Amino acid sequence: MRILVVEDDTNLNRQLSDALKESGYVVDQAFDGEEGHYLGDTEPYDAVILDIGLPVMDGITVVEKWRGNGKGMPVLMLTARDRWSDKSPASMPVPMIT
């Protein structure tokens, strides 16, 4: 299984990548949204771990562009933000769990 980790905090990126590699995953790393978008758009990934607050291009924009290009890989989004209103722009529908 191939996973892309897109996180600008180099220490957190390394920790996530190392843990995934130790668990047997193949891991590629990106440190900003533009690089992450490019890799996700041009390489086949089974899953992505993506920070929302990235330099160059934010994580929400990265996912919107991937979806617009037909990329449907699962994406786990990370954030250091603590309020839901900070995590979800008004244009993004809030998922309902039932």
C-alpha cells in the first residue's frame, strides 16, 4: 500500500512517515500543498495524510483540485486548529454522522 504524507512540520512529517514505513507501507513525503498536489495528481496513492494549513496551497484546495481531476483516494486531513469553524470553510459542507 502506497501512502502520501503532506505535512509542512518536518518533525511530524518524519514521525508519521517513519511509523507508516515501520508498519510496512510505502511512503512518499511532501512539505507544501503545491508539491503534495502534484504528487497526488501524478502518482497512484492508496491513501493520503494531508495537513489543512500548508504553505503555498492549503489542504482544502489540494483536495478540491484532486477531486476536480477525478482523484478519489481516501484523504485523512490533519489540523492544529481547535474550533470547527476554523477547520471548515463556509463553502465546504459539514458532514453529518448518523
